[in-house]
Amino acid sequence: MGKDTTLDALNSAAVSGADEQAVSLRPASIEAPWPPATTGWWAITVFILTLAVGYLDRGVLTLLVESIKRDLHLTDTQMSLVIGFAFIVFYIVLGLPMARWVDSGSRRLILGISVSVWSLCTAFCGVAHNFMQLVACRLGMGAGEAAISPGIGSMIADLFPPERLARAMSVLALAYIGGNALAMLLGGAVIHAVAHLHSVIVPFFGPVFPWQLTFFIVGLPGLLVAALYFTVPEPARRGRLPGQGPVVAIPVREVGRYMAENRRVYLPMFLGIALNGMVSAGSQAWTPALFSRNYGWNASQFGSTAGTISLLLAPIGLLAGIRINEWLYRRGYHDANMRLTAIVTWLVLPGHVLMPIMPTAHLALVCFGWTALIGTAAIGSQAAALTLVTPNQMRGQVTALYMFVFNVIGYGLGPVLVALCTDFVFGHESDLRFSMLAIALLIAPAGALVLTLGIKPYGRAYMRTKNWQ
């Protein structure tokens, strides 16, 4: 069968079905063999380290909320802006340009530069002495992370065949587990180690608070991870559109047209994950403060306990999710990625709702453990779901838009909504638990419902695009 005939057949399959949206952009098949498994898994190792230090740099701030508030005289709302919106502003400014660079440039070079930028900005949080300086450092961290998800998402889809992509994504999710656990364990250990110090002298910067020293300790090792990208080969691009010649990024208007034509597929993924992200990010940002205000725990005590729980339970959930996803595929569920994501979102909901209103810290930790166990089961599946229905030369831009929606609505708005409820609805810091409860009750069910409604459209999309690889 000739090339034109093959493309015509693919296009015919793509537009068939009365209830399916037309697909106007058709990827060409690639006959080159997949990279050796050792190449793919070494790249995964570097990606895991990248994301782990990213989550560590981002997550350690939540352990330091009370100390930063005290020393810089900030409110809950100001802290929520530092945690959320200050971090994601540059996703808005740089996300799309960086993603277009990812779709046409050297992805390993882009990732190495990005890791270096955010690691340095994390360390510079250690010399912030007021609200605006802290915001400026968080802006720099956001700028550094703008290309990470598009770059990794684009590369990993060119390193593993579709039937193994969810497994690779799930293993990559170890970074999420490790990063968050390290943020609590190492962050708690560092806080405990420097707690007796009144101030520390840093060369060229002078005296800093103990919590500022923590940022130096967790930020600078990221430069070592950035250097590892010299050892990661750039894989051949797969699932490319026909007639493009040299590798170029698809124009934004074409990406927008493709997503609009396939809105039944993309809208549930984007909106559902964003709503779920609001609840998860709000809970993650304020849980250490919840234990401090309502149960009398200090940051070191919570960090070591919660970190240990995450390290023990989250890998179990992750491995179970891998097995369930692959079992669903073997049973003929072409919508396995989206189906598992929706199921997990419903199952994790009780943990978010019950944790803030538990009468004792130990019962709250049981709920925290439930979210750690169940919440990780679909991390790989939801990442693979987006990648598998998106052409190669759009993946960076589509992933950037996905991360923009997740970060602005989820990571940006979630912590702020909790803080606004505490400051202006309930009116007292000790009522933080009711703010967290309100957000979980109002938003989490909506996110789970939206994801559930997207299962069938996703399954149809997967069937007509699985031949891209």
C-alpha cells in the first residue's frame, strides 16, 4: 500500500462514526525501531530525579508556612499567593513559547537549562527578606519549570511503545511520590537540625533565618541533576504529521483547531484534572498548617510522619494502578487510561473530605494515608491518556496548555481558595479545617463526574489514533 493510500485510510478511519468528531490533522507512521529498553529506562531515571527535586523544591515551602509567616509577617492569603499564583505566573507567560521550542528543538537541552534555572531560584528563596522578594524567587522557579512537563511528555512518548507507555509514566510517577515524601522527610529533618539556630551567616548574603537555610540545602543539588542531561540521547520523533519535512512546531491555530474538533476528548481531561487538582493542591499546601493549628504538631514532627506514610503506601497504590491499567487493556478496554483515572478520583474523595474534620491527629493521618495510597494509582494513566491521543508535533503545546489549566485552576487557585475561606468566610486561623472541608465537598465530586463523562469519547479517540505509532 502506498504512502498516500495509507494516509487516506487513516484519515477515513479517523472521521468515521456518526457521533465522532472529525480529525483534520493526520500523523504519518514511522517504521524506525523503538530505542533500546536501556536507553528508555535511563532517560526515565533522569526524569525521575528531575521531577523529584522539582517536587522537593516546590513542596518544602508548605512545611515552612508557619515560620515564614512569623518572620516575614504574612497572612494566610499572602502565603497562598506565594505557594500558588507566584509560582505559576510564568507558566502563563512562558508556557506556550517553551512548548513550541520543545516541539521543534533539542528537548534534552531545554530540560537541562530549565532544571538549572529553577534550582538556582529555589536557593535564592533563602535570601528573601520580604513578601515581594519571596514572590520574585517563586516566579523564577515557575519560569524554570515551564518546559519540564512538555519536554518530558514529548520525549517519553518517543522512547516507549504505546502498550508500555502507561507503565513508563507510572514508574515516572515515583518522582511524585519521592519528591513529596522527600519534601516532608528531608524538609522536616533540615528544619529540626537548624531549629536551634537564631540566624545563619551565608557568604555574600549575610544573616538568614533557619528556614531560609533550608532552601539552600534543597535547591542547589538540582544543578547536579541538570548535568545528567548530557547523558540522555535525543530520541527520534514519532507520530509526526505528514509533509512537514524538517522537524517544526505546528502553528498554534492548527493546534487549537485540532483540539476544538476533538473537544469531547480534551475538555473532560482538562477540566476534570483541573478541578481535582484544586482539591489536591489545596490539601497539600495546607495540611502541615492544619496539623500545627488543630493538633499541635510542629513541622518536623508532621514531615517525618507524613513522609514515612507516603513512602510506604504511595508505591503500593502506584504499582496496583500499573497492574490494573494493563489488566484493563488485556480485557479490551481501550479507554483504560481514562477509566482508571475517573475511578481513582471517586475513590480518593472520602480521604480529602474526612481528613480535616477528624477529632484526633492519628485519625487524620489515616485519611492522609488513604489519599497517599489511592491518589497515586492513576498518575501514569492520566499522563499517558493525554499523550496517546495527541500528535507528536503538538504534544509539547497541548501538554503546556494542560499544565497551564492544571496549574492556574488547580495549583494556583486551590491553595488560594482555602486561604480566602479561612481569612474572609470563617475568620480565624483555627477554622482552616472547615475551609479545607468546604473546598473538598464542593469541588471534588464535580471533578470526578467530569472525568467519568469523558471515558467513552476518550476510548473512541484512542481507537482511531492508536495507529500513529
